[in-house]
Amino acid sequence: MMDADAATDTPRLDAIRRRALAAAEVAARFADDVDRNARFPSEAMEVLKQQRLLSVLVPASLDGYEASISEVATVCRILGRTCASTAMVYAMHQLVVASLVAHASQSKWHLALLRRVAEEQLLFASATTEGGVGGDIRRSICGLEYQDGRFILAKNAPVISYGEYADAILVTARRTSTSAPSDQVAVVVTRDSYSLEPLSNWDTLGMRGTCSRGFQLHASGAEEQILPGRYGELLAKSGMPLAHVLWGSVWFGIATDALERARSFVKSEAKKKPNETSPGAVLLARAIGDLGLINSELETALKRYALASERGSHASGGFAILMNGLKVNISQTATSVVGAALEICGLAGYRNDSVYSINRHLRDILSAPLMIHNDRILLSTASALLMHPIGDDLFGEWASWSESGAT
């Protein structure tokens, strides 16, 4: 994927790539075992910490690398080619870090926590889903209760990915126990201030190493641990658009490796029949085009995000519509590409004991349309489109990208 952030320099990106490849090598070695046993990818995570990749977004003033979102997306893509679970854990961690960097610059407590991320390579998880709200992360049932400058909360969370392995969790809740369900805040709680009571296991088709069990979460802390502003603002500015970009980069990585296996299969078949063009070769050519479309959409999305950051227009309806479209398109196209890779490899791709196996790739990529269900996103987009004419009013602000000099 080409770098789309003007602030990114090639030597720095190359250094990040080298570190990501070191982690990916270990992730590949244990990927099948992580998948088979639905266990946390601890070996790859240890290398990510050794390579100081958990703190790449932390500002340099706090001993971080101050990387761009584009550089983080590159790491997600590289990891996605080897172990989707490792890549998704990394992506979800960086979403929390990005939220703290973007929304807590005036909070001493959160700045100190970011410094700890750089020093200790802390792993962040999030608890944004809640039982009883139908999967709507913009509403909460649990609310914060206060006493003497401190808060307590109890949340029924049907999913906290890798919750048992995290060092801190970003939790959403109503501002108070009497606030409206949509009046949400986000609070960061550290391992020494919360407990997790398992409610469900994680025995799934794919993404098994994310260990996304359900928990009853009990936490307490100082009021300064509450992020400034409303959670809805955080979600619009850094939460949702970055999720779509980083998740999309993971899915791009999965699809890329699946198609590389298909290419290797077609190449091996061509050696057996040098004078014939196999049907698989034609399918490969078509699938490569689809993979290129994913790459182009991600590049464009990174540019849109940089432009929105520059203009402060993350909350615009047009930006949300386009970023929602990114998630739906990439999740569907990546699933199609992996399916094509399986079709190309045939039985060799269907087998678990084959070097051309697409089994794990297919099961992992099938989670893509379900992570914030595409139907929910399309329903939200349909409502937003009633307020936004299609054409220049929707796309015009991005059409001037090259004219602004941000190429």
C-alpha cells in the first residue's frame, strides 16, 4: 500500500516495515496453532512489544514514535498476511491509542498513561458493546456513579476482545446513571482497577485468536480517567473512520496472502502444462483487479482522513458516508477475493494440510461483513443520504484534493 500521509518519510516507513516483518515472521509460525486452539497470539504479541510497535502512535514528546495512521495501516496489512488474529488485535489496540492521542492532549492522567504505553508497551482493549442495546455502540445502559471524586461502573459486555490479556480497557458508559442512553463518555481503566467475570466463550468460525469473550466488567477509578468530551465526538473523529481504515488494512492483508497462494498454485500447474492457459489463471487476473480496488480505496481513505484532520471536518455527514462505504466495499470485496483464491486452488485450497490451503483465510475474512454489521452501516448511510444530495455536494470536498496540494 502506498503511503498517503504527507508527513511520512520513506526511511521511517521502511524501519516500521522491518519491525512489522519481524513480528509477522513469528505470527506466521504460530498462526495455525493460534487458530486451531483459539488462543491468544502471545508469541507474536511479545515481538510486537520488543519492536516497540504498540507505541508507534504515541507522540515523540511522550517517548513514542509519533507515526502516521498510514504507517500503522502498513503494519496491519503486513500482519494480516500472516495471522489475521494478531493483525486484528494490533488494529484494535491502535484504535484506543489513537483516541487517547486525539482527545486527551489536555489530560495529565491520559498523557501519563500514553507515556507508560511507550515505556512498558501496554496493550489496550475496548468495551464498547453492551447487552440490551441491540449492538448499538452509540447507546449505553450502564452509567457512571460518583463519590468523592471517583467513579464506579458495572457493564455487561458481550464482547471484549482479548480482554483477559489487556493491560487497560477503554469502556463506554452513560455520563451518569440517570443520563440518556446516548449521553455517553469513554473512560480508561487499568488492570489494577477492574475485574472481569467471564460470561461466554469464544468458539467461532474465524478470528479465533482474538479471544473475544463476553464479560461482566466491574471497574472504579478517579474522575480524571474519563476522556474529555462526548463519546459520540470521539467515535466520529477517530473511532469509526480509523476502525474502517485499519480493519480494512487487515482484510487487505488476508486477501493478499490468499491470492499469493492462488498465484503459486497456478504457477505450479503451468509447469505441468506449459502450453495451456488454465481457467485458474483467468480467475487470478480478475481477482488481482479486485485486490487493486481495495488498495486504491484504502489509499483514498487515508487521504480523506488526512484532509478531514486538516479541515476539522470529521463530523461532516459526507465524510461519514464515504468512510462507511469504505468498510462495506472492502469487507465485501476482500471476501470475494479470498473466495476466488479458493476456487482457483480447488481441492488443494480446500485441504487443511496443503501449502495452498485457503481454509483459515476464508474463515477469518468472513468476519469482515459482521464487524459492525454491514446492514447496520448501510441503514445508517441510507438515513444520512436523505440529508446529502449525491454528486458534488457529497464528493466535491474530496475532488479538490489534488488542487489543495495534498497529493
